[in-house]
Amino acid sequence: MVEINRNTYNKAPEKRVFRIRDGNGDDLKCYGCGWRVTNLYVLATSKSEAISLYQSKDAGLCGDCFSEMLMELSSPETIIGQGETIKV
């Protein structure tokens, strides 16, 4: 019989949802579907990581694409704390 250490198995990176908005109030382009929207969402461990991911075009999804991404995560993510708005 194989024994599983559940403490190790269940550990997933703790991430927060960050909302990205343009500092001038312009619409931003979703990196998933290409639609222009007021808010983009990023799942990251910190504000600096969220900004870095957005600026490198590795993250930044509209609400529809973000919810689809959450449903398709292959590994469980732990989403913690209150979200935060970042103006870029």
C-alpha cells in the first residue's frame, strides 16, 4: 500500500486575482480572445508578478476568458485574499 503525504500533495501556490485597468481609462486588449475591455484579470502571487506577467503578455484575460481558464486549470490553485486593482 502506498502512503500519500497529503500535506505535500495538497500544496499549491497561493495566488490572488489582480484586475488590470488602463491609467487613462482606455480599453485593454484581452490576450485570450482579442476583445477590447475595461478590465483584464491576472492570477499571480504578488502585485509585481501580476504587472510583469501583463507587460510580457503572458497574462491578462477578459472576464469570460479568465473564468474559462480557471475551469481548465490542470493543477489545483489556491486563490487567497482580496483582489486588487492595478492601473497601468
